[in-house]
Amino acid sequence: MQELGLLSILLSSEDSIIVLSQTACVLFINPAALSLYEWQYDDVIGKDLTVLLAKNQLPSPFPETLVFPCNQTITTKEETEVMFDNGKTILWKSRILSANKTVIHLIGKDIT
């Protein structure tokens, strides 16, 4: 029951939320993040986020110190401001969620 409440919050958040595996594959992406990047869920889930961004020439939310695969030494918490062509500025916060560095989450807040 608690999981359904958390999922409801993640899905309804105005902040963009992306959860990645250690190899940058998208495990979860909420509607706000889909809208920000103008993506469809089925085109993104399970895909490598770094490849999706590069292929579409989109700005990356990753701090420069975040390296994939995550078995290397990486920053555990970082902020990155990203400006989009449409004039939006998003403050992305990245964080490692598990001790063995297998799950990374990114939260983007519109600070325009």
C-alpha cells in the first residue's frame, strides 16, 4: 500500500524525476520528465539515457563528474543547471540511491 502512495507522488510531481541503473538505463521516468524532453514512455524505458540525449541533441542532466558505468568512483550528490532551447532552466540534482552504486536518481526543478 505504501508503494502505491509513493508511486502516486512520483507520477504526479511537477519536478522531473528519472531513475537510472548503473549503466544509465532508464528504470523509471515520470510524466514531467517525459514532457520536458518531449518523449514517450515506451521510447525511453529500458534505454540508455546518455544515448537518448546524444541522439536527440538534448542537454544532459548529468554532472560532469558522473561517469558510467558506476563501478568507478563518482560523485554521490551533485547539482547541474541546464538551459533548454525553449528558454527553460532546469536545476538537476543527482544522487546515488544504493550503497553499491546501482541506482541513480535525477530530480529536475524548473528554476526559470
